[in-house]
Amino acid sequence: MSDDTVIVYRELYQTELTYKQLALKIKAMTPELEKIDCIMVDPAIVNKRSETT
């Protein structure tokens, strides 16, 4: 596999979540013994002006 290959193994699309809620949802979707090398997010979620915890 070349370095520019991206494999989407699991995808989550959900609106109206805080960063903390989103992180907890991703963690809940990930089996405990699974090794994750990289997590990518849509840049739109980090462009939010304000966030509550």
C-alpha cells in the first residue's frame, strides 16, 4: 500500500454534538483492543465559534 492511500474503516456523521459528546461516541464505537493509527475529522467541526462542555 502506498503512503497516499486512505482506507475509511468506520465513519460517523452526527450533528448537534459537543466535542466531548463526539469523542465519547467515537470511543464507544471503537472496540477496546482495536489499534487506531489515525482519526480524521471534518475541518468544519473545529471551525465552530463556541462550544459548551
